[in-house]
Amino acid sequence: MVLNWRLNWKKKVMIGSNKMKSEQQYIDFFQTYRQQIDKPCADGLNALREKAFEAFKAKGFPAYGSEEYQHTNISVLLEPDYGLNINNVPVDVNPQDVFCCDVPNLSTRLFFVVNERFYPNPQSEGKLPESVFSGSLNEFAIKYPEIFLKYYGKQATPDSDDGMTAFNTMFVQDGYVLYVPENVIVEKPIQLINILRGNIDTLVNRRLLIIIEAGAQAKLLVCDHTIDEKPTFAVTQVTEIFVGENAVFDFYELEESSTNTIRLASNHTRQAAGSDVMINGIALTSGHTRNNYNVSLEGEHCETHLYGMVIADREQHIDNYTNIEHKVPNCRSNELFKYVLDDEAIGSFSGRIVVCKDAQKTQAYQTNRNLCVSRESRMFAKPQLVIYADDVKCSHGLTTGQLDETALFYMRSRGIPEAEARMLLKFAFANDVIEGIRLEPLKDRLRLLIEKRFRGELAKCKECRTIPKVN
């Protein structure tokens, strides 16, 4: 695949030194190629670019070492000379040919995004309720402009974030939309496969927009896979989730990318009264990942379950930041993140729960448990509670340690080999995050994947293959 434009078009530009500021190369690029960026996109996508551009010029990338970005340096990660496919050159891949995912008994509807662009899957078309839209962000903006403008950029606003949402809004040209109208129940889970493919270092900017209207129900599983291991892929992803009154929505993310993949993702969720949301992110294989989870509970009697599991080794780096805001009374949130780190892996967790002044009767619980298997692995954790109401039940807990030597000795004394005993202890440690999943077939499959990951085997679904198409 040959991309049309690369960022080194002005590599000789100097700004105070021999090294170009990371932000400036993107500012210059956007100004020069704005017309090409806009050309294939709907008016709704283009409408926010100027506002995002002004916000990015003012804010730039998040400052490394700041309170929220103590362990992820965005400027360094996005400084290299990446290719951007702004002219919508087709990627040489057919997702139906190179990827197969069939979790037994799950029976999902499969949809694909290759790099940042949606690829239609004829096998899934027409099998959802007629009023449900599951497809291209750009196509949705053209077909349903009023709905699109009502939601796009309203939770992840370009000028209210740390610069990453503005950056994504500047460059995004496509992505994925799931729209479920009022009182529609989607019985079968929907599965979105994000495939990264290319032969040069590539910057991918994709967007997910999820709209679950009042009384509706749906489940979405998003899987990240990298086909080409050698080039570096830097991905910015912004997800906006709107869940209406008394609606129920499950959102699962499974990362199985390459160690050369950089994933910078922001999830912005807004819940109306009586809604029930499950968000569960599991990183099995990755390179450098930063996830931001922002949840706003804006109607009474909301319920939020936010879970995360990280398994990292070698020199992998996984950084999760969460912010749950209880804005009204009588809501409940339960947050659980677990890390298993080996070799020289680095993990970071910063969790923040805010209970606003009028949010009486709030129940908010946050737990972070971490296992450093090797002496070289590192874990940084910072749980936070900010409470402005006086009639609440809130707690947070944090532990970081190594494998229980007493339990290990006991298992070995019963004839279990040391390697097997260590695997079993790590699996038991991770199990309660898996138990939080509300899809039994997915839960069973993840148990197998995590066991294989702890055994050092290739962490792929037995039924998955992500291989180049043989001509």
C-alpha cells in the first residue's frame, strides 16, 4: 500500500532548534492539505475541523509529566514520519478473505474497519432490525445528517479535552456508527473488527459513534488486530457512546495487536436516567497503549460497570486513565482494573471518581489490583475519590504485589510443576474481570485466550486467522 502524503514534506523546517516540534508538523500538514482531507467526507464531519484545529493549536498534545499524563509521552509517540491515507487509497486487503472470527455460540454480526475506513460486509447486511444502522461513519453522516449532528462531537467536544480529541477530529475521515432507535432490542451481539494493514509506518485516525436510544438494548464487541507486524501503526481513536433512558448497552474491547502498535484511545460515555452500561477493555497483546475512559452519569438510577484487564510482558506499556462523574443522585458505579506484568512491562492506572454536590445516595466503588511477576516490571497506580456530597457510599482499593509464594509452594508440594502453578495463580488473579462479562460464550473464549497468553502461546482465537491473502 502506498500512501499519498507523508509528514516529512517540510522536514527542513526549524522551530527554535534542529528538531521540529511534534505538534507543528501536524499543524502545517493540516493547513496545507485541508482541501484533500475534506474532499471525501460528509459536511457533518468537516464542520468541526476548524474548531478542532484552533483547539489543537492552543493546547497541543498533552504535556508529558502532567497529572493525567505522567507515564505516556504523546509528543514523542507521534513525532515520527508517519504516512496518512488522506486520499482514501484502497488498502490491499479483503477482510472477509483474511479474517475469520467465530466464537462458538456467540453468533455475532461481523463488520470491519480496515485502518480508519469502514469496509462493508455483505454477509451481515440486512440481518439486523431494519431501523438499526451499523456501518460507515461517513455514510451515516450523509444519510442521517440531523441525527449525526445531534450527537457527533457533543460528548467528545474538540475544545474540552486534552488535545487528543481535537487532533482526531481534525484528521478523521471515517469510522463506525451503531445506531439503535427507541425500544429496539438487538438480540445478537455485533462484532466490529479493526484491522491494521500497511507496508510503511502509518498514522490511523478513526472514530466510533454509538447511539442507543431510550429503551433500546445492544451489545458490541470490538476487536483490534494487526496483520503486518513490521511497520509501526499509530492509532488515535475517539469513541462517543450515548445511552438513553432505561437503555442497556454492553461495550467490549479486545486488543490483540502487534508490539509495534501505538494505540491512543478516548472513550466518552453519557448515560441518561435508568440506563445500564457495561464497558470492559482487555489488552492481551499490544505495544504502547493509552486508554482514556470518561463516563458521565446524567440521569438518576444509572448503573455503570467499568472493567479492565491488562496482560503485558517484554517492553509493552499500558496506561489506563478513568474518570467517572456522578452528576445526579441515586446512581451506582463499579470499577475494577487488574494488571499482570512480566519481563520489563510497564503498567499505569489512574482512576478518578467525582461525586458532585447534588449527587446524594451515590454508590461508587473502585478497585485496582496489580501483579508484578518479574522484578523488572513496573506498575504506577493512583486511585482518587473526589466527593462533594455527604450521603454517599464510596470506596477505593489498591494492591500491587507478586505471586503468593505460600500458594505457589503449596501447589508445587501437590505435584504441580512450577510453570503450571504460576500460570494457574495468574489465571485465578484475572478471573473476576472475566466474570464481569455478560456474554457467556465470550467469557468462555476469553478464559482460553488468557490461559494461552499466560502459557506464552500465540493469543489468537482458535477460529481466528489474520494472515495476508494468498494470490
